[in-house]
Amino acid sequence: GAVVSQHPSWVICKSGTSVKIECRSLDFQATTMFWYRQFPKQSLMLMATSNEGSKATYEQGVEKDKFLINHASLTLSTLTVTSAHPEDSSFYICSATEPTGNSGETQYFGPGTRLLVL
Amino acid sequence: GEDVEQSLFLSVREGDSSVINCTYTDSSSTYLYWYKQEPGAGLQLLTYIFSNMDMKQDQRLTVLLNKKDKHLSLRIADTQTGDSAIYFCAETKGGKLIFGQGTELSVKP
């Protein structure tokens, strides 16, 4: 149980284009999903917290107009990198919390999406 | 300084025990977690411990929690080459996970 998928697993795009990444909870309903960014050999940096049916909460320093997040259903959240530039190249990972259970608000992570902007 | 601190590297021989240490700062964290990340992959939840526990064992994994010193450790018994990965500890703060820098475990045959 508690499986989270991401699509695509990797994407290469030209500078100036927009890229959409999907995050799905496959076997549970996730009221909250999180989006992280990870640079090589570094820890995860939280970008935003996404709650179903409401606007995402962005961390300080993360541009909400640059990284659009939509959490339209209890099993799907999307991150759109708008007008991507080479500095947006990174590994993007989502996670989802299962609302019940004995592990509190344990986050289950997707496999990540590697974005390369040329 | 960082909220959660870990040593960056650990090298062990196959069959030995590995101990990865972590210190955290938020004494109100209800749960503390250990995640494993293999190259190019997402994070896999290994185990977690509730803050009112001192120890939790799950097969080859043993988690020790010293709440007074805010110290968390993960012991992997009989370490295998497949255990080579980066291990992250994490505390909860305000509903968010705060990660350490990650410890890269290298297992030599």
C-alpha cells in the first residue's frame, strides 16, 4: 500500500517551454501532497504544500507563478514549470500523506522526475 | 545551523553492522523517520519511531531514540551491498518534514 507515482520519470525540454509533472497516489486518497526539489548530492528542498481543492502554500523563495501547482483531486497533484530555463533543471520529487493510520502524517514519496532544460 | 544534522559518509564491509547517526532540534516532533534513496530514485520509507519510544526493531533495522539529547540512530545489521544508498533522517515540524543532509552509505564486499 501507499504507492505514489510520478509521470514523466524524465523530461528534456527547450528553454522557454512549460513542463507539467504529475503526481498520483495509487492506492490511497491523499489530502495533502508535497513538492520537493533536489540538487545533486544535496538534501530535499520543500517547494510547496498542496491541499486538495485549495491553493498551494509555497515556501519562502519559491516563485508561485513559475511553479504552478494544481491539486484537483484526492489522488492527483500537478506541478507545471512555466517558461523553463536551464537553472530549473533538477530532480523533482512529490510525496503524499495518508490521512489515517498509526504513523501520523507519514509522507510516501514518488520516484521523482528528472528535468533537463536545454 | 541546520535543523537536522547527519554525517555525510559511512563506509562498512559487507556483513558488518552500520550505524547512521542523526541529531534534530525540535523536541515536539511526534514522529521521526528514516528514508533510503538509491541513485536516481525517490525516497523509500524505511522506518519511523514515535517520540515516546526509545527503540524500534524491524528485521535488520534498529532505531534508537534519545529524546533528551535529541539523537536518533539507525542500525543496519548484516549490511549488504544492496544497502548502499543515501539515508535521510527527518523530523516533523508544523506538518512538514525537515530532512538532514543525508548519509551516503558505501558497503564494500
